[in-house]
Amino acid sequence: MVKGDCALFPCFRSKKSATIDEDLDPVLLISGIAGSILNAKDNRTGIETRLWVRILLANMEFKKKALSIYNPKTGYTESLNKNIQVVVPQDDYGLYAIDILDPSWLIKCLHVKDVYHFHDMIEMLVGCGYKKGTTLFGYGYDFRQSNRIDKAMDGLKDKLSTAYKSSGGRKVNIITHSMGGLLVLCFLSLHHEVFAKYVNKWICIACPFQGAPGCINDSLLTGLQFVYGFQSCFFVSRWAMHQLLVECPSIYEMLPNPDFKWKKQPEIQVWRKQTENKEDSSAILESYGPTESVLVFEEALRNNELNYGGNSVALPFNFAILRWAIKTRQILNNAQLPDGVSFYNIFGTSFDTPFDVCYGSETSPIEQMSEICHSMPLYSYVDGDGSVPSESAKADGLPAVARVGVGAGHRGLLSDKTVFQLIQEWLGVIDKSKHHSKTSRVIDECFTQNIAT
């Protein structure tokens, strides 16, 4: 009989725990867009099934349970299926929801890294002596909703309070990824005194402070596709994601900030056919800046609709959400870091990142704007992490202790060895379980002084 871990099934081997350090300040990990497990809870039975992320039957379950419509009276986007409530699992002190986004045994055995979200960082922190439920916590949330919605703000307040009390009254060090930084910035602006009471340090990774122009503009027009080729057959389709995102306040809140002083204003470009004469194929390139782009969204999505349960549901560009998002931008702009709280910013570099997005071509122009929704985008690129331009990610507007560029992709930053070294340095800890030798290229913009953005 073999004792210990089963050698035949390495995916089920237990990790050797490091020595717990009782003197550490607690760490709270906060995910970004699409970075939390979402469950569909049947209001009739109370049974929960994983809705996001799942590989098997993903598209069918997504269309049946995730598609939603915005309620301007409440500010929430609500499931079209009235029997379903979308919830975030709270297991493992909030860490389960942001660890491996599809935690099924098959995915673990195949080690599908695309769904390993905060997993490597959690293991690194445990290796540094953090203990789940005492000095290590996670916060997942319904990322379809606004970053300032009451439920998200109240949930974060409760999580900070729990981490503070569980560690014996120690202030919390927050680590955010992507849109999670906007959620924390909203909390900082709306609940300044609570933030000052509970937070010691905030380490922000890959946050679209001024928006993610290419990715978000195109998401509202043609959707979002996470995987391509044969793998796409097992995942949520681009069309299904498009219908969801049109009704998501969080997406509108990541549109490019029209008031930010970009080096070059991000644009949506459309090759338009000049006449209705089929024999005349002459075209003109039209360009729309961040403010004018609303005209493109309105025209392209004017007749957008989906069939749900035999009924036609209109999903045009949502001006009620846009008005909400404009107020959110004002809240973000008003955020001020409290005295005594240290802020650190890590942003991705060295990856081609969508900035301008173009539809149609000179030889195959767009005739009706609705055609955009069924076309494929052509991007122009800037430096960034593949999703968020560096220009946006480092323009936090806060007095940072450090702003550091790391040559890694948007999701890759969560498992990057250089990022881990920076986190350990700023938290004042070391990984006792292993040592990292290979590092990424780092651009250190400022370790000891603030940079004007």
C-alpha cells in the first residue's frame, strides 16, 4: 500500500504547506472583469450550478442563464431567466471564486492554464507564510454589474472588516487585477473613511484607469472571444458574449475616458460606402473619437435583438447605462488616497495592445452601420499588456510609491515571477517554499518618487 499522495494522479496531490507567519498583515486579492466564478442559483430549488467559467456545455448554459437586461430603476443588470439568481461562491474565504475559474477535476488534471486565475499568486502567498482565513482572503463579485453598485461596495466593506478582525486588528494590504482596480477606486471615492480605517497598502495590477479603448469599443460592437479554433467549440460564443456585454454597466465604465489627455485620441474608424449604387464601390474612411463613438454604437446596435424563450428582446446601445457610467467616471476622478496608505502600480508592457479599431475596408466598405456587428475588427496597436494600453494603466492619478512596467500579458501578470518579486518586496515577505530565478524584463518608472500622469 502506497502512503501519501497518489503518484498516478498528480492533479490531486496536496501542496506542502509553508510555515505560517502569525505577524503578517492580511492580504485581500480582488479580481477583475470575468475573473470570478459565477453560479446560477435556482430560486425554486436553491440549487447552484457553475455558470462562469465552465468548459462543458458552456454556450448553452450561458445563453439560458447568464443573458441579462439592465434595470434603470435599480442600476442592476438582471437575468432574463426570472428563476435564476447569479451569485458568487464564498468558499475558502473568498479565494475559491478567483483561484481556478473552472475547478472541475478534468480541467485540473489537464492543467488548462487559461482558467488558472489567481491560483499561482495564492500559492506564492501561502508559501510566504500567509494563512487562508486569517491573513489571506479573496473577493470575487458579479463583474456584469457596475463597479460602484451598492452590493459590490457593501461586499468589499464586509470583506475588509473580516480581514481586519481575523488578523487581530491589522490593516489590510489589497492586491487588485484589471477592473478590480476600478472597483477599489470607486470604494476609495465613496467610502474614503472606511478605506482609511482598514487599508495599509494597495498594489494595483493592469488596471484600465482611463479605459481600454480597442478592446472595449469592439466588445460593444462585435462581442468578445476568449479562445479560437477548435477550442472555441467548448466555450461561450462571441455572439452570446456580445449580447451580454451590451447590457453590462462594467463594460461602459471601461470605455476610453474622453477627458483624459491621450497622446493620440483613440478612434473607431469605419470605411463607409459613399453611394447606394451597387456598381459604385467608392468608400471614405470616417473616424470617431471617444465622444463621437456613441453615434457608431447607436447606429450599429439600433436593431440589435435576441430571441429568448420564444420572445424577441431588443438590445440597442443602452443610453441609461451610458449616463450611469458617466457618473461613475466622475466618482473615479474624485478619488483621493488617504494619508498613510501606500499605493503601487504594476502595468503590462511589450505586448501589442488594441487601440484604434477599424471596420470594413476600402475595397469592401460598410454600407449599413448594422453590418459592423457582423464584421471582424482591424486594430491599430500601442504598447501594453495585450488588453490595456500602458498609457491608461499607469495614469492612475494617485501619489504612487512606485509605478513599474513588466513585460507580460494581461492575465500573465498574475503568475509572472517579476510581479511576484515586486509584491514580496513591497509586502516585506519572502517565499519560503521556493526561489525564483528567471525574471521578466522590467521597466521601473519610479520606486521612490511620484510621476505626473
